[in-house]
Amino acid sequence: MPASQLDAIEAQCFVIAELNCHRQDYRHTWIDTLNRLIRKSGGLFNANGDAIDCKDLPILNPAMLKVRRELWPLSRLISARHCKPHDRDAPKCDQCPILVLSILGKYFLVDGGTRTNRRIRDKDDGPHAVVVIEYVPQ
């Protein structure tokens, strides 16, 4: 198996494990959790000024998504985080990549706000490990 395929599989496994930690109901799957998280604030919003209302978001399923690892500078993380981020900056685990959803050419932080806040506090320019979940319309 080529290294790029293996990397994509490992990134996908990370996404599943990370989102399963955020389930609110034991019957929910990781994709249920992702769909809940992207609608949590009425839609997707980022500090870059991008916004997608809930009514314009597709119900995501695994076949619509491609996952990849990237390294991002702090400035790019800041632009993808929510426009009204929470203020916690003491993450439970600071070693995990940050999850970002790429949809309609825009990037939105899905998981890792506290880790991003810590990086901002410490002026840690990176590069930082990011796993991008890309929506690929079918």
C-alpha cells in the first residue's frame, strides 16, 4: 500500500476516534457527531469572516469526505477558528491534531479550539498538525 494511502487511512481513523469522544448519545456514530458539531452554532462561522448557515449545509456522510493531514501556521489556525471562540486555553490533550472541515472552499475549525487558544497564548507559530476533513460534493 502506498504511503499516501496509509496516511489517509490513519488520518481517517483519528477523525473517527476523536469525534467518537464527542458523542452525546451512545447510539450516535462519528458522522452523527460531525453533523451535530457543524450545526451547533446555527451553522459554520470562522474568524476569516466566512459563514455557512445550517440550511445550506448538506447532511454529511462518509462517502462525501476525504481526509488528509497538513501542517498549518498559527495564522491559518486563527482564521479557521470560530468567530466567537471560547476562552479556555488548557487542553486535556495538546498532542492531537486539530480537526478542520473544508467545505465550499472555506475552512472551519471543528475540534481543537482549546489547543488553538493555547498556541495563541504561547505565541506558538507552528507549524501545527491539522487533519482536514474535506467535503467533496458528489
